[in-house]
Amino acid sequence: MKTRIHFAPNYFYDPTHPITIALIGVGGTGSLMLARLARIDFALRQIGHPGLHLVAYDSDVVEKNNVGRQLYTLCDIGEYKGVNAVNKVNVAFGLQWDGIPMDSLPDGEDVRANIIITCVDNARFRTLLSKSLHFPFKGSEYQTMFYWLDIGNSRDTGQFVLGTLFKEERNIDGEDFELVDNLKNIIDFFPDLDAQDTPILQGAGCAYSDKLNEQSLFINDVLVAHASDCLFRLLYHKLIKKHGAFVNLESGKVSSISI
């Protein structure tokens, strides 16, 4: 049986500018993902790759309940999450990434980037975004949409899914592998994702202890570690054999989503 493999689009092999990324949500998952994206950018630049350019969207401000659970400190309270988090990585890595203190629109018009990463609790937003991404924008290479990476979780479980937004005619034959161009996105796996927008699944408590009971302290870390590794393999090796995973911290199991 041949191994199913997904190759990066042709442009990713010799990009003329940094790969553009729109990060939607800079909370528990997004703040951690942002830090790893900065590390990916640094690593890629060491091998002559133009790296990444990121724009982060989030209208929320840092609250005391966010400290420790998200990548923020007591000194950050009151600041916009997106602006604060982006400024930190800009200073640390000498970048010029942008933090927008506004929420992205679900029509996708303000997030024209090569890779869209959603780290939001709002399932309705992701459903509406998926509808707009049925017709991904194709224009200047730095605005053309190629992938949608979604990361979501509940208390002890979560998943990440990397889906494709591009179509290329590629005739790549291999004796040991089968080329797969089309990768399913999160809505393909969960058409009823809207059902996740409930207080039981998303949490409704306000106290710090409530938040810890509603969500494991490290579920975001585990998901981001797997998701960022998948993205790095795509950008560095130009191919992946897995495009997602389901994580269960209580059982200690990680079930990969094969190509």
C-alpha cells in the first residue's frame, strides 16, 4: 500500500517574499501559537528562506484570569492581546509583525494571507469563515490563500486540522507514495461545529478556579506543539503525511489525522 503524501504548493518551494499568515485570536491558543511561529520564522531564515510575516487579530484585552493560562503576565493586564503579544515577539526576534486590536470578519476579506490560522472559541465564526473560504482569494502571491489551520479545544480534549485552499494541476508519480492535493478542513470533519457553542463546552465561569475547572492548564500547549510541528514540516520539508490530530490529555492519547 502506498503512503499518502501532501506536497506544498509550487510557490512554497521558492517564495519571493515571506509567507504571509493571518492569526485570528491571540488568547490561550493563539498567544502560544504566535511564539512558536516566531521560532519557525527564525529557523527558516537561517536556511535562506524569506521567513514569515504575520498579522494578528484580537479585540480582547488582557485580564487577570488570562495570566498563567495564556502567554501573558501581570504587567500586561489592560493591554490589547494582539498588540501586546506581537510587540513581544517583535522585540525578541527583531520582527515587524502587526497586531490589530480588532476582531477579524468572518467573510475573510481582511485576512488575505497564504495561511489562515484560527484560534477562537466561537464555532459560529469558524462556520461562517469556512463558507467564505469556499472561494479563497487569489491575487498577489502574498495575498493568495493556500491553507486554513484551525485549532480548537474543550477541557481535556482538542484538535487541529490543516485544510487546503488551493488547487494545482500536478503530475507527480511515485512508486512508494500517492499524492494527495486536497486536505479536508475542520468543517469537513465537523459540519455541526455550531453545536459546540454552549456554556458547558466553552465555559461560563469568571473566577480563576472556574477557568481551571473548565479547561486543563496545558491543553493549549499540547495542541500548539503538534500544530506548529505540522506547519514547520510543511514549510521546511515541503511535505507532510499527517494534517491534523485529536488530543486527549485525560487518556494521554494523540490520534493523528493521516493524509
